[in-house]
Amino acid sequence: MSVATFATALDLAAPLLAGVLGVAGAGKLLGRGTARWAHRTALARLLRGGDRAALALRAFGALELLLCAVLLALPPSVAAGGAAAALGAGFLGYLGYARAAAPGASCGCTARDDGPVGARAFARAAVVAAGGLAVALARHPWWVTAPRHPAATGCCALAAVAGLVALSADRRWRMPWRRLRLRLRGHPLAGTPAGVPVAATVELLEHSLAWQSTSPLVRSALLDHWDEDGWRILQYAGVHARGGDAARPVVVLFALDAEESRDAVREPAVRVSVLDADTGEPLRG
């Protein structure tokens, strides 16, 4: 990469970073489900409460949207870039805490990020930190550089979109790429006795109405699974509280057709059972 190309990339870092922060911030601040899934994040454990976690997530969302607006509307500066880099570094520290203190909880970094903390979450935080450093080093506003270098601007935009899709917590963004890969290369399990992968069944479940109505009880990632009579059983740990009764630990079981996946069906038939974790008796309501 030449010096001129590198300088152009630095100047274009502001709108690309603004896109990352804008999507994440809007999901936290404006998402209808923030209060519902905040209690499943590691932040709820850190702040000792789901309501506090929801307030903190919305505050972070507002901060991300503010930085997004600054990066888009103002010339690059050390202050704006340093703030974004500090935010990314803070996210990295929080993710390290979440991974150690609550391995099965989500980080809450985006509205769609409801799985355990993984490599994608760390990569997104690192991108924010690196983008902030790039903005701090930029010399010209992006609206001056973009018209002067349209080819470089287009390449940077395409690379940014591809990176966002690859690092996105929303699996729906990656589905068209997966389907295209299957059409071109064929299914990796075609012609083998193996059935639908467990990960595909979990993905199908997490996009179902049954999961949306039952997920407030769930407090863990997938703990166990087995196939029985054509059904695939997925086991999760949870907590059940109703009315003035004390919360009790429960086992949440989902049963789906073992041969179905997102490629074959959009809304699966799901059987749900909630059992008392101590007695094994089913709970009602």
C-alpha cells in the first residue's frame, strides 16, 4: 500500500467507523427488546440488576450515536478519534470481564448479540479502537477526500460492508452468503449419513416464535442436546418466577424436527417444556 493510499484510507475511516457505531448505538438506544434481553448480558451481573443494565446499554447507545454524528459532521480530530479509540478499548476490557465472569452470557454489544462472548465481539471492539486511531491520524475531512478518490472510496466501502457482515452478530446478514456458498459448493453433509448440524437447529430455534416467548426464562447457552424419535431436544438452564413466588431454577427443553433447518423452513414446529431443576416436575404457566 502506497503512502497516498494509506492517507486516503485514514481520511475515510470516519464515515466507516460512524456506520459501525451508528448501527450498534441505534440497536441499544432505540431497540424495543433492550429491556428484555439486558438481564441476559454480563452487564446485568456487573451492575447487579437487569434494569440497571438496560439503562447502561441505552446510555452507551446514546454515546455511540453521538460519536457517529460527530464523525460524520465534523472534520477529523484527535479528540473525536481518541474518544472512539477509548470506547473501543473500554469494550475490550468489558468483554474480557464478561468472558471470565459470565462465560454463558452475552455482551449486549448489539441488539442481535444474544450469544456468549466470542471472537466476533472482540474483533468488533478492536475495529472500533483501530478506527478511532485512524480518525485521530487523518488529515482531511472525508467529504473532501471521497470525491477526489472515488475508486479508493468505493473499495473501502465494499471492504467495510464485507467486514461488517462477517463480524455482525445478526445471523440474518450472513444467510445470503451461506446460501450462495451452498449452491456453488454443495452442502458439506450431502451424501453422508450425518443429519442437520446442531448449530443449524439452534439457529432455527432462535428465529422461532417459541424462542421469543420463552427466552426470558433462559439463562444459559445450549447445555445439552440429543435426538429421539425424529425430534432434536435442546436443553438450557433457566430461572422461573411468577407473581410473588420466589425464583426457582428450571430446565428448559425445546424439541424440533431433527431434519429441519433455516434453509428448509421459516417457522418450525417447536415443543417447549419447563421443568423444575430440583424435582424434574413440569411447571405450568
